[in-house]
Amino acid sequence: MLYFFSKTIGRLFEPIGFIWFILLIASFRAYSNKNKAQAFFLGSIVLLISIIGGTKLPAYLLSTLEQPYIVEDLSVIPECDAVVLLGGGHSYNSKGVFQIELNGSADRILTAVELVRIGKGKALIAGGGMFWEKGKQQGEGKLLKNWIEAWKPFDQPVYDLGVNSNTRDEAINALELANKRGWKKIALITSAWHMRRSKALFEQVGFEVVPVGSDLQGTTALENNWSFYPVPHTAGFNHLSWYMHEQIGWLYYKLRGWL
């Protein structure tokens, strides 16, 4: 109970919690001043923020994208020509030892490395977006490649896909690399909620894809004991943002004829 109380109070000093609290006070003031229209408007915003940031609804929505691609035992994954890791588990850190900083999606990287380490791929192909270094565009995959080669968790080679603007670029660049080596079957690693679109893209360009979902943000959140938080927090907004990003991304790629 003390833990729950401390977390609740602490969230009042986070941006979302603070804004929610101010709007809550404003709605009560409007109601007490008999300004029902304003009270209803402010109260509706408070309720919406409470649902998104205080309930498990966003996590549930995100988990519906994750469930088909959850793999609990990597040993059941068939051997593939290569393991392809999409970007998102790290970012550029100019002051870091390897200029790389892992983030909350680093499970992608751990899963990919373990798959190669246990012999499920002849190589690791690292994708990712871009970053700016000394005025030049660089590929995030190169950062990961350098770090893994310095770490040496396995003997197989590591390749990077250069600079990519989106997942479709990663699929096209991966195909070019694979064709040179006669590779066809890949184990594809990305966040499980991003897998439906990613798998479809890689299959569309010609790969045989074994999907390996990781970074189970929504599913993990659903396992939390609390079903409601009195003060909303940012996690729910992140979950909803990722869910909407995927749904809109799927529609956009469909309209572009990429899926």
C-alpha cells in the first residue's frame, strides 16, 4: 500500500499527472461556479486522460498486435540463413564508449544476439534508421555492428543495412545483401507490436520470414497487478501512440502499394 501511495503522489509531479490534476481542479471550480458547459468540457478531458493514462485499455490494444508473434522458447525457431534485426533498440550517444545507448526496446537486440549465438542464423543483419554525426548521415545499424563485434558474443559475421528512412528501406536493403549470398529464409526480429507490418514488407520483397516478436510492451503491462491508477501516467499514452502508429502505418503502406 505504501508503494502504491508513493507512486500515486509521485505521478502528480510528472507532466501528465500535473496537467490532469490542474484540469481536475479547474473542472470542479467551473462546476461550483455553475458553469456547466465548461465543467463538462474540462471533465471530459480529465476522463479521457484518466482512461488513457490510468487504465490498461491502451496496453490491451497494443497486446492484440503482439500476441500472434510471441516466442517464449527460442530453441523452437528453425535454422535460417540470417537473423535480421530491425532498428529501435538503441540510439546514438556521442559521449558513449561505443557511441551507442540501449533503450527500453533493447530486448530486440538481446533476442537477435541470442538467436545467432545458438546457431539459428549464419549472420546477423542489423537495420535501423539514421542519425547525424559531424554533419553527416550515418546508419544506426553500423553502431550496433561495431558494438557487437567488440563484444564478440558469437563468431558469425555482422552486417549493417546503412541508412534507412523506414522499414521498407530496411527490407529492400536486406534483400540486396541477401541476394548476393543466396540467402532466402530469415528470422525477423522487431518489437512484437511492429511485426505484422514488418513481416508483410519482408515477405512482399521476396523473403521467407520466421517472425520472432520481442519487446512485449503491452503484454507485459497487462501482467501488472494494478488495473487502475488514480493518477494517470505516461505509459498508457506510449502504448496508445505505438498502437495508433502501427495502424496508421499499415494503412499508409497499403495505400502506397507496399503491402
